[in-house]
Amino acid sequence: MKVLVAVDDSRGSHRALSWVLDHLFFPAAATGDGGEEEQVPRPAPELVLVHAIEPLHHVMFPVGPGSAVYGAASMMEAVRAAQAENARNLLVRARLICERRGVAAATVAVEGEPREALCRAAEDAGAGLLVVGSRGLGALKRAFLGSVSDYCAHRASCPIMVVKPPPDAGDEDDGGHCTSN
């Protein structure tokens, strides 16, 4: 099974990756028929870390009353290059976290609105599970700001697991609670 984990710099993303590493990747499963336990290797899922790079929208600067000028093409290219570099750095850091836990992970950066890009990446990869973190927005904020996890839960081509923040949502991280759809 291929497991895609959405990663960004958010606390929810960190919780989601930790949850996956803690609960889906084990060295072996213990089985036995009563008295003796025997270690039987269990095939580990394939882990793919995916980061969505938000598209750039043309930037306008006001130059006077009733007028505006678009940002220079060189500025837009510099911003795109910075986004790509940030994505690479973020994915390298996430992959290192996995490697320290003895888990190999592939990395993918996709362009587009995060919620749509994650669903597309899951479908393109043939994922068996998409794991995303949750910011823990209330119903009102979620209605106005939108929710990547809610969008993916309704539109992803595979099962999705949403790793929620702890109930206190303080600085303590208990590994998150999860729901799956």
C-alpha cells in the first residue's frame, strides 16, 4: 500500500507525519498460536511525502490613485524559485525525520491549490491512503477559510486520514487524534 502524507511547515503536518511513523511503520508483527510468539515480517507501506506549492497570482502594486502596475516578471521568477527551494528544504527535513526512524520515504512537490493538488497527487500515485493534518478550525472558521482536510475527505480518490490536534491544542504534542473517512 502506498501512503501519502501531506507535509508543510504547520504543526498539524508535523503531527500527521509523526502519527504515520508511530502507527503504520513497524519492524515486525508478533504472531503466535498460544504459547510461543514468533516474529513474522510484515511488509511496510510505501511512504510518499507530498508538498503542495501554491500557485502565484499576479502581484499588483498601487502607483497612484486609480492605477496599479503588475510585478515585474523577474520578481515573479524570483518568488517561484524561492517557493521551489523552500519546498525542497521542507521535503528534505521531513525525509530526514523518516530516515531517523528507519523509514525510507519518497518526496514529491506538486503545484496547485493545496487541497486540489493533494487529491490529484493521491490519484496520480495510486495511493491507498492520504494522511493530512488538521488545524483544528471551528465550524465558522472552516466555513470561511475552507479546510484542506475537509475538501480531501470529500474528493480524494482513496481513503483519507485526518490527524487532529490534541484537545487542549497547547504546545504539548500527544501525537494527535485521528479520524478516518
